[in-house]
Amino acid sequence: MSRSEAVSAVRHGATLDVERLRADFPILKLKVGGKPLVYLDNAASGQMPQSVIDRLVHYRTTQHANVNRGVHTLSELATMEYEAARRTVQHFINASEDREVIFTSGTTDAINLVMHGYGRKFIGEGDEIILTTLEHHSNIVPWQMLVEERGAKIRVVPINDAGELLIEEYEKLFNERTKFVGVTHVSNALGTVNPIQSMIAFAHARGVPVLVDGAQAAPHMAVDVRDLDCDFYAFSGHKLCGPTGIGILYGKAALLERMQPFKGGGDMILSVTFEKTTYNTIPHKFEAGTPPIAAAIGLGAAIDYLATIGMDAVAAHERDLLDYATDQVGRLPGVRLIGTAAEKAAVLSFAIDGVHPHDVGTLLNEEGVAVRTGHHCAQPVMQRFKIPATSRASFAFYNTMAEVDALVAGIRAVQKVFA
């Protein structure tokens, strides 16, 4: 069957031929302890389809060289493929220009780039940064470093018992000292989808730029940075069917041009003397040293793969999975769902009465079910719900209703052990 025929077979409105898609992922054929792998840890890292693996091997075996400045065939070819991947990302998020796409090592690196490049230049003593209770540590700790250095202040948007931001409280936090907003698009711990478009519009009406942590959104829904009008948007490749070690920072060109570089070294310069260095143009100003070439090309291949499916179809299938899992797990006695927002992405956090989440994860693994346990690098969320940790099942488009049933059966098995 040709690729076009396969794509045609996969698509049926918003319905996916999941079994056909699963055949694209070699790792899903594994068994754990003699039982089929049920991989429900996609919020931590998604799996790679064979086409991405093949693309990485092809680059490594026929195209590998360092990019930029080389005049030999392999260097020119590697540079061409690397920049083609940048354009693929540009179209994926609908950025205005490819120079607004910066390759980083991941979401954390991208947020740190903004903190150093924008925050250290434009945020000073007495200024205020608005964050939310739902943030991942990677969108908290860098800003804490900045406020400690500069004498600025962090103000935090609270959440309700469902895990939703209190938007009226968000709006009350703004004043003449507010200089920046950092907000997650989708909570990694709860799956809450935040109303970032209206939040961005409110901030912009007051002249305040907004960074969006899109690590948990980009793999699950269509992202249009121009429609959102965000100033910065960060996400990671490994949650998006791509390799680890690669991420994206989108930034509006006008802002990126005003920012100072995060790292110094090769390729981020136009000229260097001991008296003065002239920085390169964007995006190269922010890509010092040898970049993650293979990983960037792999990310481009992952986005191409997702494009054949369609992000709307991905979102619809994952919504069905989440609805079914919420219903089935929610029916279990002695199980509490943590995070019940009206708008959620494919994350289900739960706690089992009398069982530590780490024990839950260990026992589920014996059933072949892989979930994440702990505070999910979101300790303020755990503190809000007065719990140390949760068990988190997170879904991708290649998961099935039968795997949700396996999760439910696994939870029942855990409860029997502790009965």
C-alpha cells in the first residue's frame, strides 16, 4: 500500500484507524513481564513512529555533517535539511517567518532562553511577573532566579477545586509594575486547557508580553501562534513523536531582535575581535555552537507524520479516550480524580485511597501498564490539592479504548493487593 493510500485509510472524518497507526510504532509491540505494553506515559514522552526512526538513520548514514559555513557536499546537504526542518515547524505552528523559530534542547531550554534574553534585559527591581499555580517547574524556577537577581516579584494566579484558573483573579493581578506573563497552555499534571487566547489579549491590552509553555499542547491540538498572538511559545520534540534533545522557541521577530543572546560561541556571531563582537541575525543569534542537527531533522519528520493524520483528528480521538477513561476510572470506588476541569487535554490524574502513587505505578507495571507517578514537576499543584503526588495516565492518538480497560483492570488489581 502506498503512503497516500495509507493516509486515506487512516482518515475517516475525525475517526482514526488506530490499529493501522499502531503498526507504525515498533515499541508498541513490546511485552512487559509477558504482558502487552500499555503505554500511558505520553505526557512525559511520546513514542516515535518508524518513519522518524528511518529518517534519523538516513541522516546519520548519508547526510551527517556540521551545518553552516561548510562548502562540501555533506555540510551543504545537512544545512539544507536542518533549515527545511525549521520551515516545517514554522508551518506547523503558523509562524509568520522561519526566523521566528529557534531550535533549543527542549521546552526548559526555551523558557530559560526567554528569561535570560528578555527577562534579564527588560525586567528590573520592583517589576512583577505573573505565573499560575498550574505551571511546570521549568516555568517557575527560571523566573525565581531572575527575581532573586533583580529584586522583582512573582505573583501567582490561583485555581479552583476543578483545577481551573480563576481568571478574575488573574486580571486583578495586573498593575503598572506588571512586566511579563508566563502561562502553560495545558497543565501537565491535570490536563487543564487554559483560556490562553483571552489571557494574552488581556495582557496585551496593558502592554505586557506573554510566554506560553506549549509542551503539553503541541502534541495534542492544532497550535496557531498568530491566531493566539502570543509573544513566545515553547514546546519539546520528544512529546511530539520526535527525538529527545530538541525543542522549539517561537518568538515574534521584533522581540527576538531586541533580546540579548542566551549563550555565546560559534555561529551566533557575525564578527569577533577582542574589542567587540557583532551578533548574528535571528534565529542564529540564539543557536550558539553545533546545534542538535539530527534531532531537528527528526522533529521535522515527526511533524510530517502528524500532518498526514491531522491534528484535529488527533484531538478528537484523544478526547474520546479521555472521556471514556474519566467515566470508567471515576466509577471505581476508592479512586479520586485530581483535576476535573471542563476543558481538558489527554491527562488523567488520580489517587487511590490508602495506596501511595509509587506503589500504584509499580503494581500497574506488573500488569504491563506504564503510567507516571509523583509530583510531575508541578509541586504547587500538589500543594493546592494537599497531596504529595498522583498517578497520571496520559494518552496519545495511538492508544485504544482497550488500553483504558487495561488501566481500569490494573487499578482494581492494585486495590486488591491493598484490600
